[in-house]
Amino acid sequence: MNITRTSIFTNITRTLDLPVTQEQINNYANGTLLQNAFPNLSPDDREFIKSGVTGEEWNELFGHMEE
């Protein structure tokens, strides 16, 4: 599913094709914790849904972080 978000840091809008369902999106919108709503996504992909920040953008701004 295509997910479009605007980065909270750079105000750049991006769209990623992520393996999520409408049910997962609805659960998150209704208060399910991010990691519980999207257990199949990587931390980078969950961060994108939450803040619009991609893993690449995060690394450029803050350096690479260990998982």
C-alpha cells in the first residue's frame, strides 16, 4: 500500500510502498501502538509512518544508529 508522509524535520513529502493492510492502518489510527499495529515492518518503515522520516534521512541528519 502506498503511504505518503511529510518529514517532521525537512518538510519533504515522500510516498513509500509498504506491506501494510488497511486494517493495520485503521488499528494504528484508533490507538494501537505502532509496533503492535505493524509488527511486520522494520523500525525504519515504522518511523516513516510515524514521522515521515526515512531511514536514509535519519542517517543523514543524525548518523547511523544501531538497532
